Amino acid sequence: QNYDLLVIGGGSGGLACAKEAAQLGKKVAVVDYVEPSPRGTRWGLGGTCVNVGCIPKKLMHQAALLGGMVQDAPHYGWALQPVPHDWATMAEAVQNHVKSLNWGHRVQLQDRKVTYFNIKASFVDAHTVCGVSKGGKETLLSAEHIIIATGGRPRYPTHIEGALEYGITSDDLFWLKESPGKTLVVGASYVALECAGFLTGLGLDTTVMIRSIPLRGFDQQMSSLVTEYMASQGTRFLRGCTPSRVQRLPDGQLQVTWEDPSSGKEDTGTFNTVLWAIGRIPETRSLNLEKAGVHTSPTSQKILVDALETTSVPHIYAIGDVAEGRPEL
């Protein structure tokens, strides 16, 4: 099957590009496949933003803000009884909204006559892609132009015992059916602090473990204001600490061991959930980019592009989080 444009990745960048090209009269196909997280979480069309990023995060943040208003209400004359938060009700509403967006994107592609393939793609050559379905069926697609918009996924630590077996990431948090309970968030990124912020706002005991400085790459005066405010709202911070192992106790809780720089000794704590938020890695490793001649950064593994987002192959482009040195969507 031959197309004018083949888009690999059904997230914000890929869908916007595919719909625009179709409106300009081009024959377009979108290839999208979500590899389940290590915990088995999977989702539909729309990419990180719709499913495990901006949209569910903002909805849960709004839930936390409403809780804050309830806390502030007595100062404005409202005599309210303590109001418990029900995670399951919130999660169901958030997940249903996300699923409606998944369906909406499918409908928009159909309306614009964009062909959609739910298959995992990899390059055969510079103009051909092989897609494999969940059932193992292969489909060959070729195109005059190809856009890579595969984004990234959360990084798991590879040197910490029990990290993969017992931890979760932002890929899982928004799809939990039950409250994560007492939570340890490991990381200093905006993902770490955003998640910790709304978890605290929902009334959960939340600790953030930071190895070095929070929000590296951001204005540090603003970073300090963020962490100071979070601490004032009840978020705990363990600074300069590095986890070494995670173990499941007989009662189901998770015991985390870390190095405490103040004492030079190991310390431990028990939590219901450990959330890894230590960065993201680009979805490039399974694309067989070398068969197409597309070059990647040896350090970040992101795709090297010029100012027009062209890769080392003139008719292949990379957009969004998978492209080196470009603004993240």
C-alpha cells in the first residue's frame, strides 16, 4: 500500500500533521501502536498528552484544587464537615473522558479519509515500513514522505533492585482504579512535581525523593518557589537521597531503602506506591532507523533534525519529543 505521507505515531504531533496533510489533498496513513507498560497499562489513540500526560494530569490537578477550596471554605463562612475524596470516582470520570478523546481522534481521521493502522512499525528501507499487529500479522506500507512522531516513554532505573517489579510510572498512575495511598515519588522533573502536587492535594501522604536539584534546566528561583509552596502544603522532600532497592513486605507495603547523605548511612521507609519520574526516553530503538539511514544522537537516542525538522534522509522528518533539540510537545 503506497501513500503520499506516512505518519508513525498517533500523538499530538502526528495527528495534527496527518489531518493537515489530508486537508491539502494528500493520501495519508497513520501508524500507531501502544506497547503496554511493564505493569500492563495500555491506552488508545492520542499519544502521551491525551492518555497519560496533559489531559488526565490537568483533570486530577483540578480535583486537587477543588479539595483545596473545601479546605479554605471555613475562612469564608462555610461550615463544612470533613469531605473525603474518592479516588475511584475521579479515576473513572478521568478515564472515561480520555476514552471519549480516543474515539474523537479516530472519527476525525475517518472524516478526513486518513487511513489508520493499529500496528507496530519499523523501517524496511527509506521508503518502506513493516507493521506488525497484536496478533502477529505483518503489513507493508510505503510512502513518498515519512514523518516519525513516536514520542517517548518514562524511564525505569536499571540499577535499583525491585524497581521494575514494584514501581509504576506516569504511564500507570492515571489509569489506577484504586488510590495509590502513601506514595514515594522518585525524581526531580516537572512530571515528578506535578504528580506529587496533585497527590498531596487529594489528601495523600506524598514524599518526593530528589537526588540533586529540582527542575533542572528551569529558572532556579522559580524552582525554589515551587518546592517551598509544595512543602507548605504538606509534600515531604528527601533531598540528596538515592534509592537502592524496593522490597514488598508480607503486608503488601513497599519498603524502600536509600542512601541518606546527612548520616552517610542507609535509611528505609514504607509506602503503598513508588512512582518513578526520573526522565523519559525516546521511542526510537524498535524503529530500525539504521535501515532507513536515519541518524540519532549517540547520547539521547533522539533523532537528529535540522531547523525544518528534516532528518539525515531528505524525505523523512521527525517531530515532537522524538526529535533532538526541538521543543517538547
